[in-house]
Amino acid sequence: MRVLPDVAGIDRTFDYVVPADWDAPGDPRGAIVQPGSLVRIDLHGRRVGAWVLEVDVAPPEGVTLRPLAKVSSLGPPVDVLDLARATAWRWYGRLANVLTTASPPTAVRALPLARPHVVAPQGAGVSYDEAFATAAPLVLRLPPADDAFDVLAAATRRGNALILAPSVDEARTFATRLRRSGVIVALHPRDWAVGAAGATVVGVRAAAFAPVRDLAAIVVVDEHVETYQEERMPTWHARDVCIDRARRAGVPCVLTSPAPTLDALALADERAPSRAVERAGWPIVDVVDRRRDDVGHGGLFSERIVSVLRGEGPVVCVLNRTGRSRLLACAPCGELARCERCHSAVTQRDDGALACGQCAMIRPALCASCGSQQLKNLRLGVTRAREELEALAQRPVAEVTAEHERGDRTSDLYIGTEAVLHQVRSARAVVFLDFDQELLAPRFRAGEQAMGLLVRAARVVGGRAAGGRVVVQTRLPRHEVIDAALHADPGRLVAAERETRTALGYPPFSALAVVSGVAAPAFVDRLGSTAGIDVMGPNDGRWLVRAPDHATLAEVLAAVERPPGRLRVEVDPHRV
């Protein structure tokens, strides 16, 4: 049989033979060894793990094969094995990395007995059974206030379903609700064997490769969320993997999102709700136009949001900048505070010193030009903004970032990065203090990502009937993202994004790969002037490779001999 070692730096297969005694009556090892199984092999003087890729492989003449040393566990079934191969090719990465994701977290020697399938009852909500009537992929545009559970229930009524959620908490919640409705549920990866025996599987990104016996339907909840993209190589996207898996199995795949991405709309048809239903599912959005405010002295908190901040809570303020200050200037002479060594902008630490994020140099808080200690903040970080907000609101403020959880749990006024939208479940209002930072981010998906923040904020305050508000401070009040949120119509953003990306040749109208690492220059040189692709760069040690489609990109990358040294190739990364 042919196996793939789980060894870094080895990306080739080897042939081994099953020991004769494993096939003896009553010995379970022979039954476990099948495509996808995890085994142990002797390779170059050491024992390593491996996956069985093929069985009944004819060895070359005159070659005596070594026996397998041990069988460790059942592994990915044949359909997932084929899916893993396609994923490794499509996103240019090692097959072993994908198979690691598809394998059980602990050894599985036998599967439990399958329990009879239980059909989830039809609730009082909207019926989505017709969304699963055909095998063609479909995008359901659900308003932020709508519950996706009715979609999941409809999927389970077809049989064993695969359900992906954007976070662990949401996956656990969906699994619990489905169990309460009587459905047999396997929470991936903990219940890997239960899913392989026969159940509806619920999980996060890695569940795209979970074993599901008699798979009947796939649902990806909130396909626009960035957590569905793998950060390690290969940088596969769970949404695309699920669509490919559904196509191979001939089952329907339904994606849900309040604001579908262009990538999803390029792969599936869209079904949108009526305008009345969609408007009711979005909150009221207030736009604070700051174009006439003094740029140098306007401050972070405009007069129009003071009443919101001083009113009854809970109120959430979002500022995607950590630290005390991200940009400083000298009050007397107006010079920007920069690093004396590399001339980058410096930030202010909690102890008052100035630190350079590029070369790590630390110096006292004084102007390098005139020596003054009077520095003013041009771009506040969350920590400094919290101090000013406490003085303005005249009550305690809790700071929330990815590193800091809710500090003062008695406070009903919060400020933080976008992490605060995940830690605070509900609020009367969500205020974006500097939304232009999101709209003007140097990324071609900045519009979709900004819309995703508004979607998350809308869920925190609830739908229009709940009375909550999303307040946006901006100097771009006519931006297509804000226009879409104001009218509760994400389609307006889609139209603008499609026009821009078509003109610039960005995904989904092309395929991109970012190449970086020590071996990147040699790799790019070997790409040369291949017909049909464009190579741009370098920019900060990174090259951008563009092809008309993913098939062309995958073929071009696979044809290049990989040079020695560290190489990272990110295919269609979110933030580029």
C-alpha cells in the first residue's frame, strides 16, 4: 500500500506491505487498514506516523517492501481523502497539513453503532426546505436579526447534515439547540467517531473535512466571516471547500449571510428576503458627518454622540487601535513624533515612553526637533480613548481588546477594538468612533470587511423593532458601505464592489497568491514570465501573483520547482 509520511520536509509517498499476521482471523488491525487510516512506519531509521493513501499497490519488480510497523487509528474516509487532495492542489500546500485537519484528535479503533436519524420538526418560523430542493449551491441573505436555526433544521430534515459556524461558541449553541429538537448531533472534532458513524456534524472551520456518513446537506453560517480561512499553508477557505464537497457528493450547499461576499455570489445563486423583512432585520443607522470638524482639534468624540454616551447603557464604542496613541505631534512646533533610527511613527506606551513598532527603539516622550515635552494625540488608541471617554461620560468605562477581557463588569459603557462586539452580547447603541479607518484600509476587501463590522454591531443592538442604534462617525458619509447600511440593502455594496473589482482584476474575477519568505525571490525568479500570470512586487518582501482563474494559478505554482528555504504562499488571502 502507498502511504504519506507525516514528516515536515517530506512531501512524497512510499510503498509498504501489510504484515501477514494482521489478516489473521480475529485480528482487528487488518480491518482498520484502509485508505485514510493512520499507521506507523519505519522510515530512515526512525518510526513516524503516516496516512494510507492507496491499497493493493503493485510494487516494482525486484523490490522487497517493508511491513507497516503499527496501525494507529481510523482516519479520513475516501471522499474526504479525495477532497483533501484537491484542497492541497487548489491552495498550494502540503497534503499532510490538510490530512492533519481531517484526522481524529485521538485514536479511533472502531466506530460506535449508528443511531436512527431523527427529523427536526418544522417550527413556527420561516420554512427553508425549498432552499435544499436542488444540489445547486445557494446563498441565503438573512438580515442580522434573523435566526439561522430554521435553515439548520431544514438541512437536518434531509438527513445527516454538515453545519459550519464561524465561532466555537456559536457551534456549541447550534449543537445544543439541534439536540433539544431531537437531532443526533456530533460536535466536531470531539465527536469525530460519532459523525463518521452517522450524525449531523456541527463545527467550525476544520469541520469542512469532518467525516459524515450518508451526507445529505451542507450549511455554512455567516460565510462572510474571516475565520473560515485557514491561516497556515495551504490557506484554504472552508466556504469554498464545502461547496466543492457538496458538488462531489451531489448534495445541496446553502450559505447564509446578512451581507454575502462577492466570492460567495460568484459560486452560488442568491436568494434575498423582501425589502420589508430585510429592513426590519436591520437596526437604525445614524451617520455623524465629520467633514466640517476641525481636523487638528476636533477630537475623537463629536458633539452629536455625547448624548448617546451619557445616556443609559449599555453602550459600546469601537476603535480598532490598541494602545495609548498611534500618532503624536509636538504641540509647539507641529513636528510628528518619529523614530530617530528608522523614521517610523512612534506610539506611546502605558509608562509614557515612546516606542517604535518597526525597530523596537524606546525613548523619552519629547520632541526630537525642539525638545518640548508637550505632545498631542492625533490618533488615539483604545487605552487613551478610554481615559477621555471616562471624563466625558462621567462614569467608569470598561476596556475590551483581544488581549483584555471586560475589566469592570459593573460598567455599562464599553470601549475596545472589534473584539468588544464579540464579548458584549447586547447593547442599546454601538458607536464606531473612527469608521474611516475601516473604509480606507489598504485592502481590496476593505468594503466587505467594514460591512462585516456593521453586521456584528447590528446583532448586538437587535433589529429595528428593538430600538437599538448603530452610530457611525465618518468623513465619508456617501461611501457605498454606509449607503448600504443606511438603506438596509447590502446589494448596493455588492454592485459597487463588483464594478471596482472587475475593473482592477481582483477576486473573484481573478486568482491571487502572495509569496513571501526567504525563498520567495528564488521562487519568483523561477516563475519567470509565465504566460497568463502577472507578478507584482516586491513590496515589503512580498510578491503578488495574479492569474485569470484558480485552475491556472494552481497549475503555474505546482509547475515551479520549490527552492530550499522558508517559503509561504497564501492563495486568495483575505487581507491583501
